Amino acid sequence: MDISTTSHVTATTDRRSLGRTVRAYVALTKPRVLELLLVTTVPVMILAARGLPDIWLIFATVIGGSLSAGSAAAFNMYLDRDIDAHMQRTENRPLVTGEVSPRGALTFAWTLAAVSTVWLWVFTNPLAAGLSAAAIFFYVVIYTMILKRRTEQNIVWGGIAGCFPVLIGWSAVTGSLSWAPFILFALVFLWTPPHYWPLSMKYADQYDDVDVPMLGATRSGSQVGLQVILYAWATVACSLLLIPVASMGLVYSVSALVFGGWFVYESHRLYSRAVQGGEPRPMRVFHASITYLTLLFVAIAVDPLLPF
């Protein structure tokens, strides 16, 4: 093999290695979770502005929020790397496979936290930056370090971190907070348990193996199903509060009723199958919850743009 061929092979190998490393660090940010950030942040900004906000402001808020959420996810993977190695669902995460070192992940997480806070402070406002930092703290310290391995109610209170994007989006536009974003905060808070508990039912054995007391792993299917129903009803009720508080129109009102009714129906089906001793099919509710929240927030974005 001549020198030119050897150099070409080396360069190709280096590019592939760099590509794998970049993908590994991106995986630390849990890109699928970032989708929820976009779904909840941008519609709230449109609602706060009662129209389309400045495009640069939307871009700056989404970038800052994505960096913040990525930081929290990276901290989470660093702290949970011991249990991730023993769960089939998480065994391919970068810290488990060795594609990223613990020190590299921790440095990456701190860097994203600092950059996201400074970014939002400079390009939006201090309130949005402070809320972003609070979200990181809540997810990393309150949920991951304190609650996750100690109580089956971990996702209820730990899920608060996932509610912050609606406050960040609203404050980025208005520089303040009001009742409307807090209702949306409560909506996401109530939605999180019936979204995540079905997933914990699916992977109950894996959570048992690592001694993480997720409700789906510590209670029977019928007990979890009943909790899912209660939280689903509460979520829909909370979504209806936005109609008078934010003067929502026909599009949102109909969407909240129709999509909410479907979400509740799927929750009842989960409970019914569990009580009857059949296969609960929890992932059906898990995916339905994602679709419900997405469609509801699309309605939040569309409603202020229409004259009725």
C-alpha cells in the first residue's frame, strides 16, 4: 500500500471516528426529549405575543432552551450510568458503551449549562435565563439525585423540570409571568405521570433489577392504570382552564375537548385491560400521550393567529 492510499484510509478512519464521537455527544442530550421542548416552547411564545413573535427571539429561545435541556440530560446520564448499564432500554447510551468518558460527559454537561444560561441572559432576558438554570437544577438535583431512587412518586415531582419550557417561552416574549403560563405549567405537570407511568409498566422488570422504584414496577397494572386515569382527567380539566384565563378561541376549545377525550379514553382502556387480566398494552397510552400533548400545543399556536 503506497503512502497516498495509507493517508486516505487514515483520513477516512479519522472522519468516521469524529462522526461517532459527535453522535455520541449529541446522544447525551437525549434528542427525543428536545422535541418536547420545541412542542411546548414555540406555541407558548405565539400565545404570549398573540401573534408571531420576532423570528430571532424564537430562534434564540429555542437554541438556549435546547442547550439547557441537553445539559440536564447529560448530567442525568452521567449520574445514572451505573443503572443504565443494567437496563436493556439504556444499555446503548454513550457512557455505557464507552464512547464518551464520565469526565467528558460531565465537562460537556457543565459547558452546556453555562452557555445556555449566558445565551438566554444576553439574547432574551434574565428571567428566562434564571428559569432555565432552575430547570437544570430541578432535573439534576431534585429528580435524579434525590427522588429517582427513593420514591415511586419520583416522576410526579421530578417532572416539574419538564414544565419549565412553557415559563421560559412566555417570559422570553413578555419579560414577566402571568396566570396563563402557570396553567400550562400545571398542565404539563399533570400530563407527565400518565405519560411516563405506562413506560415504566413496559420496563417494570428492568426497573426492578436496578432497584429504581418507578410506580409501574412497584404496583399492579390495575393500580397504575387507575392513577393514569386520574391524572389524565386532571390534565384535561387543567387544559380547559386556559380557555377563560387566556381568552382562547374555538380552535383551542374544540381541540382541548376532542383530543383530551381521546387521551382519557385510552387511559380507561389501559385500566380496563389491566383489571380484566389482559395485556395492558401500556405503550399505546405512552404514544397517545405524546400525540395528545403535541396536538394540544399546535392548537395553542394556531388559535391566536385566527380571528375566531
